Amino acid sequence: MRSENVVIEEPRVARLLFSDTRLAWLWLPLRLYLGYMWFEAGWHKFVDPKWLGTGEALLDYWKRGLKMTPKPTISYDWYRGFIEYLVNTEAHTWFSKIIIFGELAIAAALILGAFVGVAAFFGGLMNWSFIMAGAASTNGMLFAIATWLVLAWRNAGWIGLDRWLLPAVGTPWKPGRVFMATERSTGAV
């Protein structure tokens, strides 16, 4: 039996919203807002010695999530086990720094419009992790915005550095100018 190649077209509205650079202005306020929120969160932690120095603030946050009264903050046993493992191995001493510098890197990428899809993905991953650990606050809305920016990765950073970065670097399925030049100079096919 011969398999045929089936192409499923995107609806016009999806192409317009998520890949047409004429609508880059639509994503700019959301991208800047999300970047600002990440900067604010990261900077707050960066200047707090309990976050940057000892990581005690993260340890306290994890321990609050593990409390069982009146009901557990962390609903899923597998995630509770993961957090308990981090607490027991004193991972807060180094993990707090990953959170701080991760938040600041995500903020910088979103504000500058550099690799917006990747930055939004990791921001969404952090938001989801915070939700799983019991911190609802604004994380749900920030996760939703991050998801939209991931969908719009082709045009969300067009008013920013992605205008030049994406054509230069390309995508996994189509190398950009930087990698095409490397292939030509090495003679690779």
C-alpha cells in the first residue's frame, strides 16, 4: 500500500494571526507586558539575599506547598514527590539562581523580541511549574499569554530582533543564512 503525502492547510485566520508580519503590532503589547512581568519577578528576586544568596525564600515557598493542612497545596503526588526531593537534597541553594537568571533571560528576550517563541515557551513552563507548586496568582494568565506567543513565534518578535535573527538562523526544517553560509564554505550538501 502506497502512502500519500497529505498537507493540512492552516485556516487563513491562523496564518494571518500567527505568521503574517503585518500583524506583529498585535503581539507587541502582549510580548512587552509579559517581558515586563518576568523582569519584575526576576529583579525582585535578584536583589533579595534570601533568593540570590541562600535560596531560603525558595525553600520556604516549597515548604508552604508541601503543607497538608487543611488540604495539600500541591495536588499531584508525583509533583509533591519532586518538590520533596528538591527540599531533601537542599537544591534551593542552586535552584533559586536558575529561577532568577531564567526569569531575567526570558524578560530580556521578550522585551528585545529575540527568539520570542523559545522565550515564551520557557516562560510558560515556569508559569506552569509555579501553578503546579500551588501559586495561582497571575501565573494562569501569564501562561495563556506565553502560549499565544509560542503560537505566534514567526511574527511576535518581528517588531524586535527576530526580524533579523529568524532569517539569519532559520528553523530546524530550513536553515537560515548563517547555516547556509557554513554549508557552502565546508562543502556540505
